[in-house]
Amino acid sequence: MSKRAGQEAGRYLRPMRGAPSADLLVIGAGPAGTAAAITAANRGRAVVVVDKAMFPRDKTCGDGLTAGALRLLDRLGLLLTELSGYTPVQEAILVSPSGRHLRLPLPDDCTHAAVVPRAELDAALVDLARSRGVTVLEGRAVAGAKTDGEGVEAALCDGEVLRAPWAVAADGHWSVMRRLLEPHRAPALGEWAAFRQYFSGVDDPRLCVLFEKDLLPGYAWVFPLSGGRANVGLGMPRGPGITGKVLKARWNDLLARPTLREVLGPGARPEAAMRAWPIPTHLDPAALVHGRVLFAGDAAGVADPMTGEGIAQALETGVLAARSVTTGGDVAEGYRHAVERALGRDLRFAALLQRVLAHSLGARGAIRAVDLNDWTRRSFARWMFEDYPRAVLFTPSRWRRHVFTPPGAYAGSARW
């Protein structure tokens, strides 16, 4: 943000005074923001959530939900099985750079992976937050913000000023709160870039991940949706020479490749234009807190460096932020510690594995190792869908009975 822009934003603010609008102010009504709001409301706090969008609204995303995300949604009280777009995943297919297909069946005791369009998921979370007593202000953009030792103040574009002792900034990769509070900080570009397009007339109802040589350590995906539809996409880490034009060219080329066309089937047709978005995968503990503002979700850069998955991490950080605020004590240090304990070790481990998958030999070797027997296939499927923490093998403090075979989510309502 330029100096002039910072001054312009500042004109909306007056000295912090008056009664607080709520116990907790949340900026952003995506998974991270609503998770924070619902958690705080469940603990008896008054919460106000602000979002510039009107819901339902589309959010460019792969729409996939891992076991970790599903369990968190289950605990928050969101019954996904009642959503019309809910599609459980029973089986995944991996395609190696050599073209080898590997079938990965998932446990059938309850839900371990699913796909739900973000337009429907996020709207359902907003409705759930409202049902818990949260005030949600839609179509209201934040124009100015400040924080001091007493609290946080956010000025909306219509002139209303909201105050709270604490705030959670869950306003995405291009966090407005970050830009307002840290105007001299260089904006992050996102360590991953992704493309997504919806298709109809897709033959195969299974979830498919394709490791193409020129995409590594990235991958392409076909995530099934109800009614023969699918979310088709491509995710790649940014690097030298990987410009927007290069990525778009690879996307166009990918859509014509036999490996992808085989999965989609001859009747598959695009429904709408392709959309792109950045994925932040760099967790900086020092940047998790600014004054009395805690950053969560994409605003905290907590997406998985190996897969680009971010919904589970967004939900987790939202819950942890609300718990830190409502528990008291040293909120900032408590939040940093909680995020490190829950996600930090796993994200660093995923970043190391990304280097292995950056080469065709590494990807092919990994898939061969996965395909050794039924046990390796089942275990990898659980690991891939975050059924347990990425680095659990190397963190003995998290070892416990059944750590590698936990139940999924919605055990009482989502049996196939």
C-alpha cells in the first residue's frame, strides 16, 4: 500500500473510544473466519463477522475436503450430508509420470474425503455462524484499521466503525487487514499458483490426481461433484521462469492431453471460464499476530506446501485463534504456540517432501513404494487425505493408540 493509500484509509478512523461492538471482531467469512466466530460464540462471546462479499459467492478452489477438514467441520456442527453439492469420495486414483494408474480405496466406516463447491460450503458456514448468535455483516468492506493496547478498531466503507478487544483477520491471501496494519510490508505473491474449471459430462466418479512430468512437484486433479460434474484443476509451485503466461499455456496444453481426457471421458465439456488464484504456503510465526489482531487461514500462509490444500488449515487456525482469545493469558504467544504445535511441524515436513516430488524419478519411486501391497495403499490414502498429521512418524509426542486408523467424520450420517 502506498503512503497516500495509507493516509486515505486512515481518514476513516478516529481515536479509539466508545463501547466495543463485540468481544471478537472477525474480518472474512470464509472457513477460517467462520470457524473462529463459531468457536468464540460457543464459548459465550459476542462476535461480529465482516465480509465484503454477499453469500453465496464463488471462491476459486479445488473444493476438496480432506479427513482433517471434515472432522473440523463435524465438530463445528456443520452437517455436510445435507448440502446438495456434497459428494463423498470412496476411491482415489493416482497417475504417475509414466502413466501408471494406482487405485487407493478409502475406509468405508465414515467419511474420509469429500468434495463440496465452495459457494455452497462457505454459505452454509455463514448460516451456521448466524444460528450460533454471530452477527454477520455481508457486503461490507473494511477501509481502515488500527490496533493498540486496548483493542482493535475497523472502519467500514460506509463509515461505521467496529471495535473489539481482539480481532481475527481471516481475509485471504491479499489480506486487507495486513495491508492496512503493515502498509510497508511487501505483498506476498503466493508460493503456489492454481487453475480451476468446472466440467459436466464427466464419466469417472472417482477422485483423480495426475503427476505429469512438466508439472512436478505440482499436479493436476479431477475432483468429482454430483450430477456428473467435476472440479478440474492444476496446481504448481511458482519458481524461476514460471510466469502467469507459462502457467496458462500449460493449463491449455493439459486439457488436451490423453491422460486427462481419459479420466474426463469423451462427453466432458467445460461449464465456465477457467479461473486462477495464488496459494500461500509460507508460515511465518512472527507474522501470525499484529498487536491485537490474529491472522488465520490464507492470511497466515498456512496452506500445505506439498499439496496446496488449505481448507483444513484454515479451519484449524480459525479455531485456534478463537481459543487463544477466549482462554486469555498471553494471547499472541499462545496462538503462535498452538499453530506451531498443530501445523508448524507438518508444514515443514511437507515442504521437504515437495523437493522429492519435484523430480520425475522421485514421484515415480514414491508411487511404486505406495503400490507395494494393500497395507501401503490404505496407509498412503489416509496420509494423503490428512487422516493423521503429516509428520506424525517424526513427532513422538503425538503418538497414541489408533493414531494411524482414526475414524473419519459424520460416522452417524454419512455411511455409504
